[in-house]
Amino acid sequence: LGPLLAYCLLPPEAKRTPDAPRLAAQRLDAMGPMSDSEKVFGLVILGMVGMWATASSTGVQPVVTAVCGLATMIVS
């Protein structure tokens, strides 16, 4: 209900953006490939999400997941 209300009260200026995929591809090309630190960050986040998702079945407490993720990011 909230997003619909926001859309009605504050409608977007541009409702059709046919050139958005082309512009997004150009900007991604300008950014270049991912750096090693960005790849490590992505893997750490994916690992943490996996640990949180399986916390009830593995018995790993969410605080352990958070501390492990923080430690990994500090070390790398």
C-alpha cells in the first residue's frame, strides 16, 4: 500500500525509459571489471547470507556470522 500511495502522490517524471539498458551497459563498461577487493566483499556477503539463512539448521548463531564477516573484511 505504501509504494502505491507514494506513486500516486509523487509520480515519477519519466515513466518510459527505452534507452535505459543501453545507458546502463555504457556506464558498466566505463566502470571496468570488478577489483579483487570488490570480489572478496561480494563473497563475504554471500557467505554471511548463507550462514544466516541456515542458522537454524546448522546451529550457528547470527552474532557468530556477523563477527566472522567483520573479521574477514578487516583481515582482507
